[in-house]
Amino acid sequence: MKAAVFKGAGLPLAVENRPDPAPGQRQLVVAVDYCGICGTDLHSTREGPAMLPCDSVLGHEFVGKVVELGQNLVSDWRKGDRVCALPFISCGGCEACLAGRPFECLELGCIGIDQPGGFAEYVTTSEFNTLKLPDELAMVDAALIEPLAEGLHAVRVGGMQAGQRVLVIGAGPIGLAVALWARFLGARDVVVSEPAADRRALALSMGATAVVGAGESLGEQFADATGGPPDILFECVGAPGLIQQCIEIAPRRGMVVPVGVCEQPDSFLPFPALIKELRMQFAIAYNRADYEMVIAMLAQGRIDASPMVTGIVSLDEMPSAFEALRTPSDQCKVLTRLQ
């Protein structure tokens, strides 16, 4: 099979021939239709503590069709089944796995990190974490399930209530997903802070009721747009200083939800948060229930995340598209088409 392979920090991915994968016990081999390029993939291919070993195959936002069946399968899987998967290899039998939370499994492995991922024609998945897709759901739309599930999970664990005012910092794919779900689940106001004009426009097409710029006046901009302070703040960038900014903007007993991945040391002054009795809830990944809700809402046409897709490239074109995403541009979610 062909795969885009990481060759080292500072080098572009290389499209190479790799052996086709074989399914292990209770595993499936999936022919990948689409795989999205994620910020985590970019983080994992540059110098730093999160950098992956040379010759890794990344990609965890994939959808496709089952082409090979492993042994001792529990569910009724068939070749040709259209599927997506939580990108985890887990034991399937512990309390966390049985509850649909494979990210908490003590034997956790991640597709695209610990084993080859979806930047390839074929990928191996665990049957425990693979879900069938409804026939009415187009594959290109299903390719957005993973980032949409991450946004939904953040809104859920943050405890957002209908009627609340919401501030989302950052209009990347995850910030846009958070905005979409916050509005869908009944937020009174969803204000997205984003310095880039094209991404502000994108946020308005995906649920934001207002968009504002960034900077020290963010709290004032939010109040001007909504008439009051945000009840819940989602930090979806992961840059140092933003948690402190959220603390300063939040009202008494507000909620701050850090979602963005910050790879650098960050510090904030706890005293203002203490005085305000703020709550802080970090959010990462998703569970099976998040995936199931995203699939259902997409299939029923109740949400539309298609504006998020700003580019679709072939596997041969993917290395250059991947490198281009390291520099800020008007791109949001770029998909690789493999079949």
C-alpha cells in the first residue's frame, strides 16, 4: 500500500510503499476513503517532546470501508461496511472500555501514534472502537466526525447549559466544532474570538452568533456583542497566556474550559480565580457516546460542518499540503482522499 511517512523534523512526509496491514485478534482492516490533517499531526512532526519516531505513519481522522476481518470478532462485521473509528487500540474488557471510554484504558494505544494511522491506503482498527456509518451519511462529511466529537466532548464536560453566554477563543477546527455544538445545544450567545477575518466568517457559518478580534479588550468586545460577560469560556488555541486572559474575563463563578494543546510552560495568577470562585475543567479527546451523537446528527442533517473543509488533496499531494499548514493561511480542515 501507499502511505505518507514521517522522515524526521524539518523534512516533508514521503509517500512510500508499505506492506498491507493484517488484522489481529478482534481487529478490522479498513480501506481509507478520507483522512483529515489535524493540528496534533503537525505537533507530532516537529522537534519537541511530542515528536514521533522516524518512519511513523500518522493520521487519526479517517473513514473508510472494511476489507479484512480479524479472528474472534464479537460483532457482525462484514467486508464493505462503511465505518469510522475512535483512533484507539484498547483492551475492550476493562471498566473504561465497557463504559465506552477507551481513552482511559490502561492498555491504550493510539492509531497514528503507537501504530500506523490513516495517512495510508489501509489502516487497522479495533472492533471495540469501530462504528458503522449510516448509508445516508456521505464519506466526505463523515471525515469530520473526529474533530466534531472533540468539540462536543468539550461542551459536554464543561457542563454548558442552554441559555448561557459562551466565548470560544480560536476558530480552528476544534474551536469551530465547539461553537457549532454550543449553539446546537442551546447557548444564548456564542461569540468566537479570532484574529483572521476569513476564519471569523467561517465561524459565523458554523454557529457563532457574533465574532470578535483578539487582544486585551476581548472582555469588552464580548460584552458589547452580548450585553454581559461569558458564563463559560472555551480556550481552543493552546497558547501561553490565554488561560490567564480567560480568568480575567470570566465573571464570578464562571467556567473556563482549556481545550487547546499547549506544549510550552504556562503560568497564571490563581488569586483572581480564587476571588471569583471560578471553575476550570480541562477537556481532551472523546468517548463512544460523543461519536454516536455526531454520527446521528450528521446523518439526520441536523448539523452541517461542511464549511470547515477548505481543501481535499490526493495522497501524492498531501506532503506539500501538510507542510503548508504549518504556516497560518485561509485553510481550515484539509482532507486527504485515498480511494
